[in-house]
Amino acid sequence: MLTMLAAVALFALMDAGLKQLSAHYSPFQVASLRGAASLPLVLVWALATAGVAPLIRVRWSLHLLRGVLGVAMMAAFVYAVARLPLSTTYSIFFVAPLLITAMSVPFLGEKVGPRRWIAIAIGLVGVLVLLRPTGEGLISISAVMVLLAAVMYAISAITVRILARTDSTQSMMVWLMAMIAGGAGVLALPDWTPIRDSDWWLIAGVGIAGALGQYAITEAFRLGEASLIAPLEYTALVWGVLLDLTLWGVLPDAITWVGAAIIVASGLYLLRRERVHVEAEHP
């Protein structure tokens, strides 16, 4: 649980760095820099723990799909986080676990009972509250981009579950970072902005935080029960509020808190039902 808390904190720090970089560079360039900055650390770890063979003998089609999803997700997330507070971005992105549960039915053949479908529907109501159909929200491209990023993340998570049956964690991390760095880099070339000298430390920090965060979250799920570990992901909202207040001097409004509470409550209920379901299957 401590490892998961550390992972969430590291990812929040990385996202704060991405938000700062997005003020000077395009979303695709920021996504490319994020992948390129983490890749050396991830590659060293992968080679030290698994060697070369597991990185080569992989299901390339699914890795390519994850790469495309990763580029789209990172670019959409960076676009949104440049224009929205971190806390608001996280609140909308919290719909991802609900989408993963819903997608597990057609793609993984898992069974989702009526109670969990109701929880998913309630969570989507929370998203509508955050989007504010009567005001700025629904017509906000930034909010739609967060939703797009959440959908891409959910599809990628389903792909990971399929890949994990045959491929190593190391290969999934290395090729995802490599494809984000390369793919987003190619798309960023037409509008590529020379890196300012003062930003290199920030890029390095994003790379280190992202690599350590990915390692920590992998270890957390390896060492602990998913039903106990996963809810801690919602502590990102605390970090989002703290970073928003410290770095940008903003706080979530009442509507954001209400929408976030609805989404988090439905997510926690889904996790609780999942644990009950697992315990019933394995008494």
C-alpha cells in the first residue's frame, strides 16, 4: 500500500511537470519528451531484470496497438492538463476504472452483474456533473480530451491483461515508452520547438518520476491485493489539489468536488463488488 501511495505521488509530480512543459511545447512534443526521458531508465531496469530475449519475443501487433493508444492518450492528456487544473483533470480521468470494468465484458469475457452496471452508470452521471452540460463543461474541448485519454487508457489496460498472458512486464514498459517517444516525436516534428536550457531539468524530472512511478505501481500490484491497492489511486486527487494550490494558486469549485465524489464512490463500490466476487469464486 505504501508503494502504491508512492506511485500515485510520483505520477502526480510527473503530471505537474507535463503541465509546466505544455506552456511552451505542443502536446505531441511533450508526450514525446515524456517517453524519451523515461525510456533509458526503463530500458536499464528491463535489461537488468529480464535480459534481451523477453524484449524481442513479443506479440508485436498488440504492442503496436498499445503504442498508438499511448501516443493518443498522452497527447490528449497533455492538451487537457495545459488548460485545466490538475484536480479537475484527475476527477474526469477517474472514469477510466469504470470503463475498464465495462470493457472487460466484450473483450475479456468477464461477467459484470447488475449492481456493477448501476455503479458504472452512476459514475458516468458524475462525469456529466463535471462536464456541466449547462455551462462551460460540455463544450470544453479540454474536458472532452480528458475523456478521450481515459478511453485510450481503458483500452490499453484491457490490452495489458491480454498481453500479460504471454509477454513480460519489462517488454510492455519498454516498447510503450519507445513508441510514445518515437510516434509522438514524428507527429510533433512540423511544430517542434527547440528545448529551452531551463527546461532540461524539468524534462529529466518528468522522466525519473514517470519511470519510478511505473516501477512502483507494478511492484504494488505484484505485492498486494488489487482490491486493496487500486482504491489508493484516488489519492491522486489530494495531490492534484495540493499541486494546484502550491504551483498555480487555484482550488476546485463545488461542482468539481461533487462530480469527483460521485465518480470515486462508484469506483470504490465497483472495487468492493469485485473483491466480493473473487472471494465467492475462491472461498
